[in-house]
Amino acid sequence: MRKVMNKKKKRQAALLKIIGEQGMVPVKIMASMLQVSQMTIHRDLVELKDKPAELEENKEHREDSDGGTSYNLFQAIQNANEQKEKIGKFAAGMLNEGDVVILDTGSTTNRMLPHIPTDKNISVVCFNANVLLELRHKPGIRIFFAGGIYHPNTEMCESPEGIGFLRRLRANKVFLSAAGVHETLGVTCANEYEIATKNTIIQSASEHILLVDSGKFGRVHSSHFCDMDVIHSVVTDQNISKEWRSILKAAGIAVYTV
């Protein structure tokens, strides 16, 4: 019994780390990352929402009517998912006839998939297993897939051969994701293995579009992959602060809020 409890505590600690680094990602993705069932993730979230000391650094919170602080984890997940869904849908609407686009790994870029039009002769360059699986049955979409080592926490595939494949391709748009955007420290991600691939897809595309929810601004993660001056436009939610709107405008970056 003690071994089972220790395993659960380790899993819940890993769950908190994922949410702290990447924000509120869909339950099915968290389940894939931790290699457990979605039901297990749901049970863990129910337990964790009653542990405010553990959630304090990772979750949104609200004030109770009596002035105390309680944590509404499910509401935070729902809000974050709604924001990402709107961002992904808007980004898919930026696609034009004959576009060749690269989709970066990330829970926000994934939200584009259901909305990618099938009647515009679009080519999609990708390197995530979940992207390939979702797009493979869509008519009218040509897929270029870069394979390699599979990382279950992001469903990303990466390898020197995959990077070489991406380097030989050219796209007119790349949709990027990030775990943090900082004015001076640049755009960062949570996993070092993402850096080489992200650098390559930026070099292979003429227009760089960053998809991030407003909670990513001002945050810094360990793995830097580009500076802000590399980004041409940002799609985010309406909660972005006036300060960050001004920072992006001063940097010459177009901002779309949804």
C-alpha cells in the first residue's frame, strides 16, 4: 500500500510540474505525458484541488465570500482550454489558399487542428505524433512529417535526420508555441530537446506567428529558442495586459486578441 501511495504522490508531483511549466493543458495530453488513463488524471485533479499549499505556485485562485482563498482547479482548466481553443481557431483562420505551414509542438498549436480548412490545398509540416494522427484522415491536406525519437510528454518526435528534413523544406508560415515570453530574456520552452527543432522551423519559414495565452507573458523557462525580434505576430487572449500590448507594439509585432 505504501508503494502505491508513493507512486501516486510522485505522479501528482509530476502533474503539478507539468501545469506549472506549461499551464493548463488538456486532460488527455496530461494522461499521455504521464502514461496513465484520463480517469486517473481526473482523480488526481480532484485530490489536488483540495491541497492549496501544493497548488499555490501553480494555479489560479479566487477569493471566497468569507475572504479566504480557495482554489478552483477545474475552472482554471476550463478557462485556459477555452482561451486556447479561441486562439487555435483564430490561427487556423489565418490560413490561405496554397499555404505551406509548419505546426510547432504545443497544446495551443494543437487547437488549430480541427479548424484547418480542407478546401484550400494546404500543406502541413509537423513532427508531433498527435498532429499526424489527427490530420491523416482529413481530405485536401498534404502532410510532411519529420520523425525521430518520440517524447511522450509532448508527443514530439525529434532527431538529427528530422531536423535535416525540416531544414530542406520551406514554408510561408510557422505557428510557434512557447512556455514563456520575456521582454529581455526572449521566448522560451520547457524542454531542451525542443530547441534545435524550433530553431530550424523558424529558419525554414518566412512568417513567424506565436500562439500563446496571456499567462505566458513575463514568464521565463529554462530553454531559450528565439528572441522577440524574430516574431512577426502574436495571437493571444484578451487578458493580455496593456503593458505587454505596448511592449509588443514597440517591438513591431502585430497583436491579435481573441
